[in-house]
Amino acid sequence: MASFPSSWPCVVVIALLCSLFLLGLASSNVYIVYMGERHTDEPNLLEDSHHQILSDILGSKESAKESILYSYKHGFSGFAAVLSQSQAKLIADVPGVVHVVPNRILNLHTTRSWDFLQVKPQIVDGILSEGHSGLGTIIGVMDTGIWPESESFRDDGMGKFPSRWKGICQEGNRFNRSHCNSRKIIGARWYIKGYEAEFGKLSPSDGVEFLSPRDAVGHGTHTSSTASGAEVKNANFRGLAQGIARGGAPSSWLAIYKVCWATGGCSSADLLAAIDDAIFDGVDIISASLGSPPPLSTYVDDALAIGSFHAVARGISVVCSAGNTGPYPQTVINTAPWVMTVAASTIDRDFPAVITLGNNQTVVGQSFYTGRGLNKFHPIVYGADIAATNIDGTSAGSCDLETLNATLARGKVILCFQSRWQRSAAIASKSVLELKGAGVIFAQFPTKDVSCPWSFPSVQVDFEAGTSLLTYMAASRKPVVKFSFSKTVIGQQLAPEIAYFSSRGPSSLSPSVLKPDIAAPGVDILASWSPAASSKLLNSPQTKASPFNFKLDSGTSMACPHISGIVALLKGIHPKWSPAAIKSALVTTASMKDEYGQNTVAEGAPHKQADPFDYGGGNVDPNKALDPGLIYDIKPSDYVCFLYAMGYNSTAIGLMTRVHTPCHKSVKFLRNLNLPSITLPELKQRMTVSRTVTNVGPVNSIYVARIQAPAGIDVSVEPWILTFNSTTKKLKFKVTFCSQLKVQGRYSFGNLYWEDGIHVVRIPVVVRIVINNHLYSET
């Protein structure tokens, strides 16, 4: 949803996405040779050893120098190189090599949102005040770069970067050292070797891209300003969502790592190099709004999982987007237990536009269009009624490209209905625009995400409203409609709801690890944008408008930096907390309710009550995360044992850490990993799970357990009272699950609470009953 500007020519975008998907699966020219934890602290020695391996395989130092793209030498050991398949197989057998994986191409996945989350300076003891607006923390953003001149990146009142910072300001096309102002953007790098090895050299002369950290897309500028942007008054997108825009941690520093390009996609070899550098540079948080759709690579094949493992082992929190392929189950990505995976939710702001019919009845939809052109009545026709020759009514009814009769469409408003094959309001608008139609009304499934383009008169309605329009048209000899301008309305929408597009669990790779972890605002979020990106849109011969520096955008890409900003605030308050402790604080204090106290709804087909596969622990509640009471902490060595339990090669795992970790290949460890959730994908009869909690509240505390058992399950906790004091800060407990059913079940959901009268520490419980396979056999 946030991968490309919504007003780009849709055919180009779809073709590009299809090409990238195929390239992501196709045989690669580039291979990543992962060698695990460094065996020396000398980067130069590591680099020499990488060159030596390549020289031995390729036959000469010159060939090795030409082949190698990156030497990974700071956070872990390895390299990326251009190799044939046979050469890659030879390197895989070299002692010390953990794994050789082909390069993959990954996809990219505010005035109101932070106030909606109650992250605002007016709350004296809130997270923004207590966290000093993120002062002292460094957020590393892996994305399309940054537009450094944006007002969101002013350094007014910012202190000089800390002495521990080792990053650089890498120069390039229209980007020099002055653009790293040393007080807000303290570092910037760009990575293109892996991308160019796959697609060929990229030229900046066509104005599509900058060979530098400068953002030509807008996506990276948007995510960076959402996490850490300074306060900007009177921010708006073409008059909509007007107000004060700011990031979640406005006093934090930004380090920019450009790994994604306007021509499409992000190379995993480039991403791994960026993570390696970020570890060396000294970031506190890595924010990555990108990923690859299912099928998921194993955790030892996935560049983001590998890099983030080493980052988390060094105390760096890694926050990732959950993906935009919802509402279907098992679509969540970035599922490693050591990262925070973020789902997208709505806020209480919408952009209504009123459609007035010729009989003076009105229908309300949503739109970003604020221009002129439909304040007078225009004829309205249904797309299926003006199908082009030899085009079926279904295709024309959804206003697919080249399906409408040009003569009959000219000057009219076209009513289009979303179909199984054509789901995009943007495509319908492009189709009508090319035929010189007056506007589009696009009827689709109910959602708060506005997908209509801003540059052409178009209104998005639900199927009920669309059907009422058809009824009016059938009853009128000359049906006509006109549109009002879209406007901004706050507080008249139930929120938060989980966005339709937000990818859902369970994880298809490790179903015992609940994903996503948490939900945050990701629908119609206003943040800074690249003027270069807006200029490309505005230079279209069909678009006449002034440039914009802020834009409304949707996606889990927008939700991810909300959590990154909150993590920066928490790190400022609790600098010694591990990434797992911070994740626990967010998950155990998250809310399952909307702002009116009703159960959160998940958009879908149909809408339903949200469950942990939609939002993990729930909707983030930043101020409660300040004081969680108890935390579920995890040591890096526990993740190593998790990988053993997943069945991965023990020698390879040993090389990942180079520290002996006594582990057993027992599936029991999968369910006993100390996550702030319990997920049992296969409960046959009886199963016991253990967890350990650490008291971070008052020294002398007594917590009592309370259970909301999943349907069909008996649940007991032992002990059910936990007593902490000055000598007892950690306590272990066990939870036993017994199935009451004798039939194959679906997933059911519950919660386990620990309460001391002040704190309510909740973790989600997810169980699926599985009966023995022999019961299904024929007799």
C-alpha cells in the first residue's frame, strides 16, 4: 500500500511489482555468504579472509575483487558477491560458511496519530515528557532515503550527536556533508551494489532517482518524519489533515540507510550491508518498513532475520512492518521472535465527501480530492452499461483499463464496482481519466483506508452506497450527480480498527511465535514527503496542481515508525532494558478496546472482533508501557536455543554466535521461549508451558493470576500468586492446558493476566486443538 506513490500510472506499477516478484523468486546473480559471528574484532582481517575465500574459488585476487560487492565485518561476518550457481555451491562447502543464499528483492510495505495515541507534551507524566522526546537515542531508518531540507528535520534545539556515534555522511547526487546537520540527521549512507548487480547500472540523469541518500520516492522521508520529525505547524496534504505535524520522538537523532530505490525494490544484500554498518555506527533502534511476501525464507536464509539477530544481540531494537497482504491468514512477514512486527490500525480521522444526486438525496463516501470540476451536476453511468466492443460487463463494471467505450464515457461520472479481478480505485480512475471522463465513484468493500487518487475527481463508497446509486440511476431518465470537496473530520469514527490490508497471523514459518506483536496507526497518516516524488506526479500531463511537502499514506510501513518512535522514548526512560524487555512492555500493556471501550474490530470480509492474529497483544498504549509492572525478558542465547528447536543445522547455529550455548533440539523450547504470549498450534490433550517474569515495578509486590481461557480449553496456573521483594526479582510459573474437545478445532483465543491492584500485565493466549491423525483414518 505504501510501496509506490498512489498516483503513478497504475499499469506501470502493477507491471513493475509483477517483475519484482518474479525476480525475487528467480535465480540471482548475487549471493550472500553468511559466516555468522565474527571470529576477530579486526574488520580488516575479516575482509581479507572474505577476499581469500573468493580468490580460492575464482582463481585470482583480481577476480575476487571484481566479484565482491560487500564485506560484512562489523556486526557479523560474511560477504555478498556476484557468483554463478556452481561457484555458490563450492563456497557453501568452505569451512566456516554458515549458509549461502541468493539475493532477494524486497518490497516497501502526522497531525493526528500521535495525539490519538496520547503521546503529547500536555501530559506531564506521559511517555513524551518522561522520555524527554527521545533525547539521546538514535533511530536508524532502512528505506528510500530522506529529503533533508524538509521542515520535519530541522535541528532547532537539538544537541550535538553523542561521542559514541561512528557513522558517516556519504555524499552523492545532490547530497553532501552539509545535509547531515550533525544535530538531527547525524548520518546517511546509500547502498546500490546488490541492486545494480541484479538490474544493471542506475542513471540519475533521467530524474527518477538520486545516487545518494536523497529520497526520490517519498516513502523514506515519510517514515523518518513519523518516527522522529520535528514539530511543523500548518502541515497538510492539499488542505486535508491540517495541523501540527511531528514525530513520536522529535528530539531523537536520525541515521539514514538508503537501501530501496524508486525504480522498484530493495536488495537483501544491500540491506544486510546497511544493518552491518548500523551496528558499527551505534544506532539504538533499526526501523525497517520492508520485507518479502510468503513463502517465507527460513531464519538462516532471510537477510533481515540474520542482520536483526546480530543487532538485537547487541541491544539494538529492530522494528519491522507486518506486510500489506491482509486480511488473509498466514500472510504476516518479518516473523523472527527477536524483532517487533507491527500491524496497521486506523485513527479517528476521516475525509468525507458528499455525493449529491439529481433528486437531492445524498451519499457520503471518502476522498482525497480537493480540486475543482464537480461542483456542478454531471451525467452518471454504470461502467458495465458502456462497455467497449467485445468486453464483458464484469470487466467494464469495475472500470478496468481499456474496457470502457470512450465516446460514452466522455464528460460523465462513471460508477465502478470492485471485482475479484479489479480491486483498485486508482486503476478505475486512470481508466476514466484517459477517456476524458468527469469523475469516478468506486464502490468497494468497507474500509477506512482511502485508496482513491488525489489528482482526479474520485470518491470511494461501500457496496451498499454503490447499490443505492444504481437504484437511483435505474429510476431516473437522466441521472446526474455532483461532488463536494473532501474535508477533514476528527472524532466521528470508531477507532482504532485493524486495517483491511494489514497482514495477519499465524506465522507460516514458526506458528508457535505469535505475530504480529502489536498494532499502531497506519491508515491515512500525514508525514513529510519528497518534493522530487511529488514533482514527478505533478509533471504528468493529466495533473495540474502545486507541489506538496506532506502526504497522506497508508500501510504497515506507516505503522512501523510509530512503534520505532515509541521505542526511542522507552529507551530514553529505561536505557538498560533489552529489546525483549521493551517489546514485552509494549505487548503486555496494549489495549484490546477502541476509544469508546468496545472490543477492537478488524476490517475484513466481513469485519469481525479483532484477535491476536490481527494485532498481537493489541493496540499500542505508549503511556502505559512506561510502567508495565512485570516484563518477559529474553537473552540472545535463548534465541539460539529457539533456532536449535526449529531444527536448523547445529554447526551453522554455532557459527552464528561462536559462543557455546547448551541447547537441545526439543520442540518444547518452541513453546517455552519467554515471549509475552503463549501460542500452542497443536494441543492434543494436555500441555504445560513455562514463563519467567521480572519485576520492574515496586520492589515489594504481590501479583495474582487471572485467566480468560480459550474456548474448549481448561487452563491452570502454578503458582497463581507471585511474591516479589528485594531479593526475589524474577519468578517462574507454569501454565497447563487441557483440551475439553474430542474433535479437530480451530484457533481459539484467551488471555493470562497478572494483577497487583495497580498493574494489569496481560499476555494473549492462542490455542488450536489437534486430534491424533489416526482418528481420521478409514475403518
